[in-house]
Amino acid sequence: VQLQAYGGGSVQAGGSLKLSCKASGMITSVFNPGRMGWYRQAPGKQRELVAELAPGGATNYQHSVKGRFTISKNSARKTLYLQMDTLEPEDTAVYYCNIKSGSQDYWGRGTLVTVSS
């Protein structure tokens, strides 16, 4: 199983990016019940939870991104998304996707998001 995160890049403040995370090699019975999340790690800081999506569809967001970021998934494509709007320089970080299913904890390689003022 491999999580491939992509979609990062450089944007100006106020811009948008959409991150994707494809779960290659993960069977549906593992993907669908999984608890999914996006984390980020800014330079010199600890990794932090940005958004999470429960199997039933409930979402949870870090306070600083509420109303600006949206987490979603496409089960048929086994892909997790993070739509990021109204980006701020404080959103600059490496973003990681995560899927927890049963006793398994999968992480993708990070994708860098840089927001300039």
C-alpha cells in the first residue's frame, strides 16, 4: 500500500490549491472504513492535524482552517482530497495524508504548500 500525495505548490495569499492523496494498492474494504486525515508540518514546528474525515462522513477541522479548507474523499478512486481556499502565509507547510484502518496506520509522503504574502 502506498499513499501518494500531490497537488502542492506555490500560491499567493488568497489563492487556492487542491491536494489529492491516492491510496494505491489499498483494497476497498480497508479504504472505506478508514479514518482519514490531512496533517501539516511547518518549518521548526510539530506536525499538526489539519482536517479529518470519519468513515460515516463526519468532519473535524483545526480552528485556523475552518471555513477555508474542505476534506473529502472519492471511494471509487480511493482518493482523499483537501480543498484549500483563501490560503494564508501561515498555511505554508508540508502536508501529509493519513489513513487509519483497523490496526494499520498509513502515511503518504508530504507535499509542500508555500503561500506568499
